[in-house]
Amino acid sequence: MLWSIGASTALRIVWDKLFFFGFTPTMTTQFSLAHWCVLVAALLPIVCAGIAKSGAIGKLRRDGGYDNGNPRAWLAVQSGWRARANAAQANSFEALPFFVAAVVIAQQLSVPQSQIDALALIFIGLRLAYIGSYVGGWASVRSVLWVLALGVNIAILMLGWRV
């Protein structure tokens, strides 16, 4: 049983089995632009939350101020740009796993890093424009930007198919 032999030994067995089946991982030796884009993408939901709460922090709750004791209930009753910023936050969390996976898979499949970097940067630009259009209330523009960002994600993932 794996649990009786120790974690490091179990990991070594799994590692050796992966090599036996022809799995050869590729390792990058430096932090690429795509890695920075993953960090930025992970921080975008926090930026959206900050936008939703901006101007309400420090105000009294009875005056519509932000309620840190019950933030989800406070956000649920917001309207206008605050509600749209909160929705952009949720969508940013939803977009994150596919983006991270696409970047990692493309790197594992030995796609040239410059191609991954370029598309990751385009993805971040589209997501920033998406957030701006969402908060600004431009629904049609927002939808187009969402589709474009999804297409870039698919492109990052599919780069590995051609290698």
C-alpha cells in the first residue's frame, strides 16, 4: 500500500511509472511572460472586487457603506456599476482555470515560449478590456471581448497540437 511506504517513496514510484509510459516533462528554467500573465489573471478578480467596493469603504453601513461583516449580502443588494464589477469578479474567477491550464499544457507540449507569451499577453489585454466594458455597461462589447478571450485560450491550448 502506498500509504505505508512513505510519501517520498510513493512519489518516486509514481514518477518512475510516468517515465516508463513515455511521459517526459519539460521544465522551463525561468519565469516567463506567460507566468506573469497567470499571476495577473489570478489578481483580476481581486481588482474587480476592489472596484465594486470602491467609494463604499469607510462609509457607515446605514449610509450604504461597505459591510465587511457580511460582504456577500452587501454585494448582492448593489446595483449599477457595483453589481457589474461584482459579476466581472465572478467571471474572472471562472476564466482563470482554463487560462492557467492552457498555459501549462502548452508549455508541457514544448510550444515555443514566445508564442505562449504573446497569446497570454493578448488574453490579459482582452480580459482588462472585458472588465472595463462590463463595469461600463457595454454589454455587446463585453460579449465580443469574452468570445475573443475564449478564442485566445483555445489557441494557447491548441498550439501544442501542432508541435
